Amino acid sequence: AAKGAWCPACGVAALAPGTQRDALLALAKQSILAKLRLPARPRVPQPPSRGALLTALRRMRAQRSDTAAAFPGMLRDGRDPPRSPGMGLQEYEILSFAESGSSTSHSVRLHFRFSQEVAGSTEILQATLYLFWAAPSPGAQPVTVRLLQPDPAGPNRTLARETRLEVQRSGWTSLDVGAAVQSLFGQETPRLTVELEVPEDWGSPLPSDHSDSHWPFVVAKARARTPHRVHRR
Amino acid sequence: GVNCGGDPRMCCRQEFFVDFKEIGWEDWIIQPEGYHMNYCAGLCPLHMAGIPGLAASFHTAVLNRIKAASAAAAVDSCCVPTQRRPLSLLYYDRDSNIVKTDIPDMIVDSCGCT
């Protein structure tokens, strides 16, 4: 580059090999964290159980092939067809497993947290909640799913949406929670709270063991918000 | 584009692989195992500046016209990326959610002189 012009790699070439390597590694870390909008690398994660992860990936794949069958224009692996050039906005797919909250004998609250880095700079394209019902006996039985949102007036939560389902047998249900997750994405701590209520004789709506492969999860798809257009004067 | 040999003189692409295990990031980045942080290095002497195909562009064509008019008017030429691709990452975020994203323009595939 022209003398005095700054570019990340130019200065590196002049360093001694050892120092050069360290400088490049530091540059790589800084570049990746900046693009992920992370102030620092995340702490050591608590990965989900292998069973829960494999089940979630299978359900996501099943969902994609259903969508692909419904919309033949999509690519084989469920990706959207390439968009027109210049539309290269960064997209995110997020898989969030539930944290269990307060519970009674036949109801439980679930929390799904979303990181501020992603939530603060993207818009939700779609979000789906996956729940497994372990019906103790066949036949239609009523269950209720409530989406709760923070109450601006205080620490409690208010009802945002209630869905009643008739469960015929054990199995998975998926619910569209896109609007609820989008409404969170402007908040300080974006956290989706879901309350499940089942008939008294079912016992808890949640699997007894967190490592159970039927643990509830949310799959969300988000896209970086288009930068504000500069109005030409 | 040209890959740098042992001692890059002319504008070329210097390969540089960052192994996430080496920097202690393998616990939160699930895939891939590393990042090809290639970069452009080397000189762009006048006779190489703007050779179409190295960094063929309208900008280059204009520069060629200026040089054709008078060598003194020619400006400095830079060794820059001419082709880049996204880095696909699968990682755990701060809440241990699993996130997949493609970061655009993160991997330099070829370099050239402006």
C-alpha cells in the first residue's frame, strides 16, 4: 500500500516471524469477535445432552423437507434460493433449549434466552417452539400453552398469547412463536417465557430428566437488519 | 490470483490458517476447526498495476487510460483481495444456544493489483 496508508496485513509483513504469527492470531480473534458482535469469547458453554441435540436436529431437518416439499423453489437442503446480489445480509439460525422455571404438579414455566448481540441487531424471519407431550393414555386431552411477556409495570409477566390443544397421543407439537420472539428482540434481556398446563392426572408436562431427548426447544431464523438508508440530500 | 511462495515480492495471496484449538476456542466454536485468514502481500510495481484479470475493473480501465496519457500521472497501486467468500460458523453463544451464521467476505481467495 502507499506509504503511511493503514492496512491490517501490511504492518504484519515487517514483523519478525514469531511476532508476526502472534499478531495475525490476535487479528483473527478480533476480526471474528467483531463480526459476531461479541465483546469477548463466550464463557465455557453448557452443551445440551446428545439425545436432545440429535432429536432437535432431526426435527429441524424434517421441518425443512416439509417446507421444501411445500415450496419447490427452495434448494434441496432447505436453504432459500440465492437472493439477488447485494442482498448478502448476515443470517443466523439459533437453536435454544428450555431452562425450566417455577412449576406445580401439572404445570411448568420454561425460559428461552437469546443473546443481546444477535437480538439487538437482527430481525426475526421465523421462530418455532417444539414440545413433546407424553400422554399417559390415548384419547383427546386438553393442554394449554401460554406465551408470557414481561410486564412493563413490574417484575411479573403478563399473558401475551394462550393456545389450547387437544392431544390424542404422545408426540411432538410445533407452535409458531415468531411474533413473540420478535417482540423480545428489542429488550434488554430477550427471554421468551412459556407456561405449559396439562390435565391433573398427567403429572409434570416436562420430562423428568434434563438429558431426556424430548426436551423442549425453539428454532429461530434471524437476519441482520438492513443498515439505515442514507437519505440523499 | 497468485499464491505467495517462500519470499513474496510481487502481489500475491499469503495463506494463513488459524487452528481454533491452538487459540483455545474449540470449546465454543463447534465447526469448523479453524479459519483460513489469508491476506494479500507484496508489491504492485507500475508494470503490474491494473493488469486486467488481476483486478480487472472499471477502476483499472480508468487508471490505464491515465497511464497511457502520461506515466507521471499514474498513481500508486495496491495489492488487495479480488475474490472473497463467507466463513460459516456453528458456535455456542453466551446462553449456550447453538448459533449458525455465515460471515460474508471473511476468506480471501485471490489477490491482485488495483
